Amino acid sequence: MSFSQDNNLLAINEVEELTVNALRGLGLTATDAKDVAEILITADLMGIRTHGINRVLSYGERINVGGIKVNGSIEEERLSNSISRIKGDNSIGPLLGKKALSSSMKMAEEQGVGITFVNGSNHFGPIMPYCYYAAERGFASFICSNATTTIAPTGGKSPMFGNNPLGFGVPNPDGNHVILDMALSVVARAKIRDAKENNSSIPDSWATGTDGLPTTDPNEALKGLLQPVGGHKGYGLALVVDLLSGLLSNAAYLTHVKAWDKQPDQPQNLGHFFLVFDTKLLGSTDWLAERMNDFTKIIHSTSPINPDNPVILPGEKEQKLYEDNMEKGLSYSNKFISEMSSLASKSNSLL
Amino acid sequence: MSFSQDNNLLAINEVEELTVNALRGLGLTATDAKDVAEILITADLMGIRTHGINRVLSYGERINVGGIKVNGSIEEERLSNSISRIKGDNSIGPLLGKKALSSSMKMAEEQGVGITFVNGSNHFGPIMPYCYYAAERGFASFICSNATTTIAPTGGKSPMFGNNPLGFGVPNPDGNHVILDMALSVVARAKIRDAKENNSSIPDSWATGTDGLPTTDPNEALKGLLQPVGGHKGYGLALVVDLLSGLLSNAAYLTHVKAWDKQPDQPQNLGHFFLVFDTKLLGSTDWLAERMNDFTKIIHSTSPINPDNPVILPGEKEQKLYEDNMEKGLSYSNKFISEMSSLASKSNSLL
């Protein structure tokens, strides 16, 4: 462990120890804590720091008020050769996500394709780590989740669905998989808060005011709602994600989803959709690697608008960071480490 | 048949006869002609007139110069219990689309899920009719295709992928399925041509000029490229669609796709991706209908920005039109009918 005034650079095994112990302190079994830690640490390694191990603290707050269950009765039903459903019993999200990924990959190994629906879940971390693990084993993936209600449909001014994330992964046997992980708002709310602090206006495509109409005033925007990407197209995609992950999985959907920040003690009953298929059935590893490398080369050869910023593929930056950070380690603030250690100390007392 | 000066209102059986005979005149067998006609007529019924039976004429031009094959050797391979691949041998697109839908639904009936890849294809009509047929039989669907190269990646100024369409369908056993069918540009090029004719400027989100930068000048925009929805998010989605439908299906992708308007005599080698799964495995028909009706009701209850324009769901307008037009019939110009009849007359001489 190397120290600076405010930040500590931890080696990855130290990050793992800290995270697993903090999660055990919250009451998770060692196996469950490892599964959850793996997703959140992969997020940090990929530079997705908003969805990394910092989430252990907010998950912990909900566990403490009974909003998320530890050691719930998770049940997996096989509905057909290629479809399964996991009843999450309000367990911690990344644990259910890992189980869904395993279930869908197992069916895909047998049948070529596997779909797993999850209900009774919570925030499951970012999607990119799931797509990455699938790609590392030769599986292409399409994964999505619903979320707390924050966005209005096109033509409406009341929030009806979440900033629902969706992700796709396509493996390259040589590494450098293509992985897209996106939510359906034009920008995150944080960008509007930044504009407010800087007293600057915002593009009228970012958000609407309380009247439901586009606004360039960040103050109005913060009272209103985020706009989906591409107007009715983003609306349509967010709605489809809610149908696949919420409605069809027998979870909550639309306004039935409880807000974790407003009702932290209530089960959210979020749903997820995991689809994977085995690319090894489509051709040899060489065939796929050759095509994926050619694809990547063509995209990289795009004439750039700014020669200092060459065109990249989705997931390229994150996988580069993953490898770099694996070697370098990850840094966290003293304050955060001490909060995590405090959770971890409860784990020790449980041993 | 009822006449006005320029337009004829045809009953649907008359539209079918006209279309099937025109396609037979182009050399298709009766069975193949019926399959193709079904997709294109459904498009017209849904009000998607740009992708309706008017396409028979442009398909015919390519057939006449050898760019699309009639009576090619279409081969279907089963790659696993839940995956198949169709080698299209450069056949007419909607015929391959119908075969892919049948193949994926057959696997989904057996296994729960079916994925069918298609290569060696051409323009396959709009996606909504395929999702609609699947939904009518209780299958949810995700269908996409690559297309002629017209859009640049984010940060680039050369076109690398098409305005790739994708569609999702989720059935409601009571009818009124949710069906999203969208392409990935902010607007169609036709809207920019309209602005040019009206001497009006365009929003800077629609297109880029030759320098790759956003422009509000329709003249510059027509020399440049369409922008994908949501910037890098639309870019990511278009790229994923190309990977699923083009690269993984063993079809052409990115700049390997030939332009049908510039090289009409060359096979495009487009690819499609068809995924369907059986919603009847997830719960009873009553369970699904109740949830879909509740979902629809909640969306309809959204407080509208303009009370005259209530919020609707994707595919709602098109399915309403479908039913109305089924009764009323469809109108076509005299000129178009005479061109179709002229093709059809070749069919009669073949009998």
C-alpha cells in the first residue's frame, strides 16, 4: 500500500480484501461477497468509478434499513432448454447479476443461446463487466435492466421509466472485445449540476423544465427531467428495456418501481434481462479473430475530425484502463477506505 | 377498385394480386412472391409507405441487372438447438427475412429461444412486419440488419456503417403489441432536402458537413453525412447492429458492404439477425395480457405536454393504421399501378 496525503494506491488483491471484508461486514457470505466484489472491482478497473466499490456504502445503507436482503432465498427456475428465471428475493444486485450470467452461459453452452430473466433485484452495478466476462469465454451478450423512474415518454411531462441501461458485447478471441454499455439519457444529471455551478447554459437537448419543454437553464432543468437520446427513439428503447427486464421477468415496471433514494427501506423489485449466445458455433476462433481484427482496423482507419483524437470502438478505452489498472492498482480516498474498513471490522467480529 | 383522378383505392386482395403478379413477372415462384408481397403489403398497411410495395420496382431494377438473384440456392444450416444460419445466395431480402423468421420461431417453439443469422441478403423491407407476425404468435423479437454505408463514427468524418435499422416486439395477447422499429440517424435525409427546398436552416444535431462538424446549412449537410442519434450512443448501437447482423452472420460489414444505388449489379451481401423467444413460457396468457394492458394504461396516463397529443407507445399508430387500412384498402397512383401491371403482364406470359 502506498500513501499520499488524500489517496491510497491499493494493489488489486488489497482492493479485493477490503471489498470482500466490507461486504462480509454487511452480512454476506464469503462466496456471495466475492461475486459482488468481482463486478464492482471490475467497474473500478475499467474506470467506471461511479459504479465501483463506492456502491458498497450505499448498498450497505439500504441493507441496514431492510431495503436490501442478505442471505435471501434466491430461486432459479428453468423454463425451457434456453430460458431460465431467477427470483431474487430482494437480494443485492450484483450477486443476482452474476447468477444470471452463469445461468445464461450454462444454457448457451448446451443449446447455443440462453436467456435469463431476473426479478426481485436491485442496482446490479454497470453492465460492462458482465459483457466482458461473457466475451472472455466466447459469448456475445445483450444485457439490460430497468431503474428508478426518472424520464418522461416523448410528448409527456411526468416520469414513467428509468434511465434504463443496456449493453452489448461481441467477443474478439484475440482480446479487445467490443462492449457497449449505455444509459438512455442524453447526459447524466451530474453534467447539469456542473453547468449550474459554472453559471453556464445547457444545450436544449439535455433536459426539460417542469412544463415538459426543452430548456437551456440548468436551474429549470434540475427541477425537470432528463431527455432520452434521440427523442422518441430513446423513449422507445427505454420502454423496450423496461418490457424485457421488468415486465416479462415478473418484476416491477414503470411507476411500480420504488425509488431507492426516496424509499430506501422498500424493495425496488427491479428486473434484468440476460441474453448470451456462443460465437464458437458460428465459425472457428481464427475466423472470428480475423473478422473482428479487420472490423477494428477499419474503424480505426476512419478519417478523424481532430487528428489528435482517433476514432475508437465502444469498450476500447475501458479495456485498456482495465489492463493498466490491473498492474498499477487503484487509488481511493482515506475517508472511503476508513469507511470500508469500519464495515470490514464488523466482518471480523463475526468470524 | 374505386377511381379518382390520380389515385386508385385498391382492396387488399387486389393489392396482393398486383404485387404477387409483379413479383412473378420478375421471375419469382408463386410461393416466394407471396412471402415477399406479405412483408411489403403489411408495411403499406402500417403506413410505412417508403418500404412498401413501391420497393418492387427498385428490387426489379436490381434483378434486371443481375444485382439480386431470383431462384437462388438458399441454404439453411442448424448450428445448434437454438441457432441457425441462412445462406441467402443474394436472393431478394424479404424472402430471406420471412425464412429467417420461420426458422427462429421454429427453434423458439422447441427450445424457448431461436436466433437465426442471414448472410448474402439485400434490403429486407421494414422490420415492423416481422416483429408483428412474431408477436401475433406470442413471440417477443429483436431483429436488426446492416445497410449501405452512410454514417461516420463519432469523432470521424468518413462513412463507415449504414443507417442500420433495429426492431423489438413484445406481444400483448389482447392485441396492441409494442413494436419499436427505428434506424439510427437523428432524421432521414429527406428531411434535410425539405429544409433546402424551404430555404430553412436545420438543427445542428441532424447532419455534419464535409469537415465532419455539425452544420445548420442544409446544402452543407447534403454534401456531408447524417448524424447518429445521441452522438456516441447512436454510433455504438449502429456498430453493434453491424457486428450482430453483418460480421457474425458471415455477411459483409462496414465498408465491405456495396452500395445498391452506386453498384446495382453487385451483390450487397447484407446480413440480418433474428432473435425470438416464446413469452408463453413466462406465464399464462392472462398474466401477460394483464401486465401489458396495465403497462399501456400507465403510459397513456402520462401527463401530456400538449393535451391534444396524448402519449402513445411504439407501434401503436402503425397497428391502428393496419386495421383501418385492412378495411378501407390502400391507394396507389395510376402511374405506379401501370408500372406494376406491366411487370405483372410478363408474369402472365410465363404461365
